[in-house]
Amino acid sequence: MNQKGFFQIFFILIVIAGIGITVYLTQFTQVFKPKAAEPQTPMTNSYEIRSTTIHTTQFDTPLPSSYQSGWEKPEIVPFTKTEIDRARKIGFNTIWLVFPWQRRIPETSLLNEPALNNLKKILTYAQSKDMKVILPLNYCSAGWCWGAPGSSYLLSTDPILWQKYQDYTKALITALNTYPNVNYLLFSENMVPQVAVLRNPSYPQYKTSFSNFWQTQNGNLSFLNSRWGTNFSRWAEVLPPPDNLTGANQNYIQDYYQWSGNVIKNTLSKLTPELQILKNPESKIGYHDYLWNHAEILGSENGIPEPNPYDFLSIGMYPDWNNVQNYINEPDRYIALLNTYKSRHPNDPIFIGELGADSNTYPPENNQYLKQSYYINQILEKAKTKIFGFNVWELIEYNDQQNPNEGKFGLIKLDGTYKEPTVSTLRNNFLRPIITSSGITNFPNSRAIWIIGQNLHPDLIYIVRSNGAFWLDYQKITYNKQTKEASFLLPNQNVPDCQNTSCDLQIVLWDPIADLTSNSSNITLPTFSAPPTSNPSQSPSPTVIPSPPNPPSPSPSSAKPGDTDGNNQVDIFDYNLILTNYGKTGANLQGDFDKNNKVDIFDYNTLISNYGK
């Protein structure tokens, strides 16, 4: 290549790099009023739960990850509040807290009161920020896991330990049943019989449990010997597979998993209905399934009975650390496993409760964060329509003295900066608000915009442009949690540059906390003198419109058609009351103007026809 050609190529590369930097800064530095976003293709599926883990390992003693202490320390409260704010700023709407049973000994109360009080302060703060909380219930700690380091392995097979755990769990959920923003997870990590100690003489419960299960399940020892390649002469000699399944044939391994599934089914699954009674009515209880990727061999003993007592199922997806060079195929491998699992549980909501990749394991070719970003974002892209939410493990890095990789899953580095492009890709593809449809509801004296979309929430601000110029901005939407729709009122005036004709508007939603901007949605706004919509059934179900303060007390009867609350006016209060009962059936319903025992589109039309009278 001659010198002139070299400099031409070099110049082109500089120009391309400059364009890339400009685009990056334009997209991620809109601190003040955001520009109207260019129309983008909306996602085909919304993730209802968008969560990340807040780890408090730095408060534990000793490190790493002992879960022996920490939550009783007062300084954990301001720390966790700060991390909730950081999670919300990225765009998450949920946090996963690592809260183990703290330092219980048999002579003390079931709950560590200082730790519980700190937890309540954090739950209250999260609720004030409109953040949900996921609280796993069986992280191991002192209490039902005191004694030898491996004693937690016996939680599901030792009756004394299992009873202690049941007592603790019921007491904790009862203590927290005033918090509607908390969802609980029962998980099998410390419940599944541990392969590392299956024949360890310190765990005789495994031998008894395994032998009793297969004697009941099959009863033919000769058949099982043939199946396992063993030569047990009587049931008292039957053992689980060797530690770490070393040397066990596939039948023996499969029957280990079947036994494990039965253990879970007879512990956590039976406890769950009792917990459902104790929790807040709005809370959910899920099951985090550590056997999920063995669905093909588990048969009926998969740990989840029918009917399923759990509100949702949760699974984990981490790269194969033993084959880090093959990371590019890991998302497809996991999605194939997810499809199999989903086919086993077609009617159960599924949540990826543990999704993460540390940034130390992968060889740092160029930028080690590229592989972390690839793994997390490819999983979420391919899992659309298959799951309802995800939890990224985890929010912040921490120093793990024993296993450095354990502390490197965080999205935020120790210096407080984001791991890029992991965070930016996550924010743009899965956390920003998306408008999928919008429209106008016309009243005689006012108009309202309704919006249907994804990742909508009460903090969003609407921005309306007319022919590129700002018309309305910096006002919060009204968000209906039941219908997951947004709305806002328009002024009783025409757009300045569209006085006598219809006007094309561009609507954008902006999250000022996370600084995330939605795609733009276009609406044609008629002039204000235009008649009201004659057929509201063509638009989505009615959406809550902001009401003036101090609405009058509803009355059981209407003074005129459309007057739901009986105050002789058909106004915004009547609109919101009919929305509350829309779709309900029964006698004496407010808003059932035609007395057909149903609040439907005909009642809605009656209200619209008389609005303002």
C-alpha cells in the first residue's frame, strides 16, 4: 500500500470514530430536557420485573459471602438506600436483597430484631421509590445452619433443621405482611442433596432418605442394582451415587435427580400454601428452581407438584465457567433449555432470577466487558415472550478475598463507573419506556391522551411536540397500575400553530430519574371544536384521568344519566368511578346506567354523551 492510500484509510477511520463518539454522547448525556427520540421499532414483549441484586457482603464477617452477620449493623440502611437509588437511576424497578437468617441460636427469638428493623426501613424506602423487592427466604446462616460448615446441606433431610426453618420463615413473612411491594422466593440451592457429600459419613440422612425413596418408588432392589450397576444385597445397604457423581452411570445420576426433586416436593412445596396465607395479599411467592436445567430427566419428580402452589417459577443462567471459550453459544444453549422447561410448565410464569456473567473469567481480549454485555443482553433478547422478568446479578462489584471472580459480576465498578457497553445496551434495549400505541379520548370540554406501552411507571414525564416545536412538557403522566396504561389531559385550547385545522403531534415519554427516553408516537389532534369520539369502543379500555382534589363522596344513585356519584354533574369524578367498575358484573354497580348488571361500553357511551352537563 502506498503512503497516500495509507493516509486516506487512516483519515476515514478517524472520521468514523468521531461519529461514533458523537452518537454515544448524544444518546447518553441528555441530562436536561431530552430531544424527541426518532421512531424505533418497539419491543415485542415487556419485562414486568426488571431487577438487580444488591449484595451486602462487605458488611459480613468474615468474607467472603459467609452470610453470618451484617444486617444488624445500622450502617447497612444508608448503604442499601444509596444502592436502591443507583439501581433506579439505571432503570430497574425491582431489587433483590440478600437477607439470610441472622445469628439465630435455639435459645433466642426466631428473628434477629435489629436486622429485621433494618430490613423494614429499607422496604419502606423502596416502597417510597415505587420499587419492588425480591426477598429470597432460605439463604443459609447461623440458626438452622449452625455447626459444621456443611450442615446446611441437611436442611431438607434433617427433620429438626427443617422444622426450625419452617418456624423462621412463617415468622418472617408474618412480620413483613404489611409490605405489598415484597415478593418472596423459596429456592432449592440449600435444599437439593449436595453431590459433594452424598456418601460422606457425616451426612447419614442422605443414605436413609435415598434408600427409603427408592424402596417406596420401586421396591425391586434387583432391578435397581441392574439399573445402577451396583450390588446392594438389602435396602439397608443402598447408597446414593458416589460423591460428585464420580463413576455413576447415567441411570444412577438420573435417579439422584429424581430423588432430589421428591425431596423438594415434600418440603418447600408443602410449606408454600401455609406461607400464602400469611403474606400480604399483593405479594407473590416464587420457587427458584436449581433443578430446572435437568427437566428432561426429572419425570414427575421435578420438585413442582400439581397443582402448583407457587405464583411463579424462577431459574438461573450463568455461563459455563469450565468452557469460557464457548461463551458465544451459551445464550442459545440456555434458550433451548428454557424452551424445554417452559414446555413442562406451559401455564406458569417464568422469571430469570439469576442472570449474570463476571468480567474476570473471560480472557480480556480487547474489552472484557464486551463478553459480559453480549451474554446478558443476548439472553434477554432471545427470552422475549418466554419470561415475565429478570434479575441481573448484580448491581455493584465487591472485593472477594477468597474468590475474586465472585465479586466481579457487578454492573457498577468499584470506582462507581458503569461497565460498558453492558449497562448502556441493557438500558436502551430492555429498561427504557416504549410506546406501542396511543390515541385521544374527546370530551365536550376537554381531551385526554391515552398511552399503551412497555416499562411504563408513575415517574414518567410526557413531552408533546407540534411540528418539532415543544407544546407541552415536564408534566407527569397518570399511571393506572391495573391496566398498565398511561394518560394525561390536554389543555382546553388548540395548538398555537394549528388554530383552524387538525395538528400532528409527536409524543415522547421521559424517565427523568434514569434519563431514559421512549420512542416517539405520532397522533393527529383534531381542532378543539371537533365533536367527541362517537365510538369509544374503537379505542382501548378507558384510562384514569387526573382528578381535581377532594372529590365528592359517591352516592348510591345517579341524579341524571352519566352522573355516577349523584352530585348532579357529569364530570371527571364520574369518569374515574365508571373506570373503576368498568367490566364488573353484579347488582347495584355504580355506573350501570342501563341496569343490565354490567358496567360496559354502553354505560361508557352514556357518560360521554352527557359529559359536562
